[in-house]
Amino acid sequence: MFHLSRLSRRGALIGAGATMLPATGRGSNWPDGNTIDWIVPFQAGGLTDAFARPVAQRVSESIGQTVVVDNRGGAGGTIATAQAARAAPDGYTFLVAFTGLVYAPVIYPNAGFEFGRDFEPISALARTQSSLVVNPARLDVRSVREFVEHARQAPGSIDMASVGLGTTTHLAIDMLEKRAGIELHHVPYRGGAPALRDLLAGHVAASFMSIATLTSYVSKGDLRVLAVAGRRRERLMPDVPTMEEAGFPDFRVVNWFGVFAPRRTPPPILDRMHAAIQATLVADDIKRLWLEQAARVEPESRADFSRFVKREIDRWSRTARAANVQLE
């Protein structure tokens, strides 16, 4: 099992190996001995950091250059993302982003970047499905249908935790309210750990959370997963239906993590970084690690990932506008 508590609390220097990948044209001399920064716009110990570090180590070995994982927290990741957007497009600064950053300018009017304008997508690192989960001691329902019926009979009676205002979990709650025609009581927290703690304690009744966070608590009966908010059932819980199977077509809350470069970074550099990441993701130890985290990633081209990111920007920006969330 990959334990986040074992992660270093500081940016890690990751040793370089000797294998080089071919490239031609502008950027063909990259890397030329300078350290490569992978900016993670959150403190060490979170999921973005957890998926970045093992891949960065392998990428360093592949391209033959030292990589630094640089954690810079603050303002929901927007401060470091804006810094990455302004970095020189020379192949020595990259951003490790996640779903919430692509629509951040909608909820942070002064974010200082536009994701689709300021970044070149390179590769996904991982995708994790969220799930609708309840504390059965607080809310003894066994399906999404029963959950919705309870909410209709007692509007506002279900306390639902999110990991913060404007996060995907917050937007998921808003989506469920609108799609089901119900009223829920949104309780925002400052991160996943306190939200999970209060859910387990019964201070809140329900939430949308990653499957990987829940497996041990579900097996003990402390929590109950009603549905997975993705396209397919989760391998770790194959008996749990999807939200679509539960009657909510296209209800998807998938947190994904990927690597980006500042706009105008030379294509040969983008291609070489993409190739190094893709080679890492098919390694057996990385695949086992991702399985333990209920994460998926499949081989894809840079063009495929770029199209995916564009769709995500459009979809989540519409969702954020519909939720009418504005943060400073």
C-alpha cells in the first residue's frame, strides 16, 4: 500500500540516470544539465504529490536529468499555477495539475491564468473516481434511490461534507441537488482529512470521496458506498453500481492528475517528456501502486490528452458557473 504519510515534506532531489530519448528541432539539446522543476501546487502529502513523485523519479532516470518535485501550496493551488504559467517555456519548469485547476479561473476571478490558454498538456498521470458515501449510523440508506427519497421527504436534513468551497466535491453536491431536484446541507471543510474524520464520527451524514480513501472503513462497516461517480464500476468494489446505473446518466466526478508545460514550450521537449511519462506508467510497480490507490491511467497520445483536457475545461467551467461559486 502506498502510504502518503511516508512522503517527504520537502521538495525531493531525484537522482538522474543515463538513458536519453531522441529529439530534433528547437529544443533538441534539452536537457542540457539544468535541473527540471515539477511544480506541485499543494503541500506534500496529498494525492497530487503522491502521483507526481514516483513518476518524476522514473522520468529523471529516463531523460538523464535531475528532477525536483517542488511543493508550493496556497489558494487552492492557484498561486503556484499562476507562477508556472509565467515561467520560461524552456523545458525546465512543468506543472503537475489536477481537475480543480482547469476551472479555477471561474471561481477565482483573480487566479492569474487561463488554463486552456497558458498551458500545453503533456500526459495524464492518474485518474480516480469519486463515490457517493454515507455513514450508515447517521443515514441508513442502501441505494442512491433511497438517498434521494430521504432528501425529498426531509429537505436540507442530509449534511454533506465537501473538501472545500469550489472543489469538485462541492460541485458534485450541487450537481446532485440539481439533477435529483433535492435540497442538501453543504458543509465545507479545509481538506479531505477533516471531512473524512467528521464523516466517520457521524457529524456529517454523507460526502463524495475517492474510493481509495474508503476501502478499509467500508470493509469494517463504518461507511457505505452507494455509487461510483464514473463511467465504470470500481475494481476494488465491483458490486457497487455507477451513478449512471443508479439513474443519473453522465454523472461523472473523476479527479485526474497530469503534467503540463508553459505555453510555447518547444514541441520536441513536450514529446520527450510525454514519452518518458508514458513509459513510466506501464511499469509493473507503478501499475500496482496505482491499483492500490484505486487509480487508472491508460496509454494515450499528447493529442488525446489535449482533447480530454479541453473537454474537462468546458464541462467543469459550466458546472462551476451553474453552482455560482466565487472565491477570493
